[in-house]
Amino acid sequence: MASEWIGWIATAAFARSYLCKDPVQLRRVQAFAACLWVAYGAIIGAAPVLVANLLVAAVAGWSSLRPLEPRKVPPASGA
């Protein structure tokens, strides 16, 4: 069944995201995987899968577009 293949591809894409070293690439792969999960959730009629992954796709996609600023580490105190 096609819906099962979408679920398996989404699983593989999500697992692939753990191999990303670049934060922007990580977020884009996660957004792609979440979109596949949205399709899967819609096909099988699972609203929780659909809604949760819509949120993940939106946040991951949005955060991949904004520039990342380096973290500011406070200087170590000498005391």
C-alpha cells in the first residue's frame, strides 16, 4: 500500500536527520520528513500525526531560513 511506503520513507528521512552536521541542513531534513508524516497522517486519517508534524514542519522550516547567531558564552570568572 502506498501509505505504508510514505511512512517508511518518512522514517528513513527522519533517521537521516541524525547524520546531519550542519544545523540548517538538519532542520531542512526534519522539515521534509515532517511533511512526509503529514501526508501519511492525512492518508490514514490520523489527526494527531497530521497536526503534530504540521507544527514540526513549520518550526523546522522557519528556523532553517533565519540566520543562526553564534552562542555567546560568558567569560569564566577567576574567583
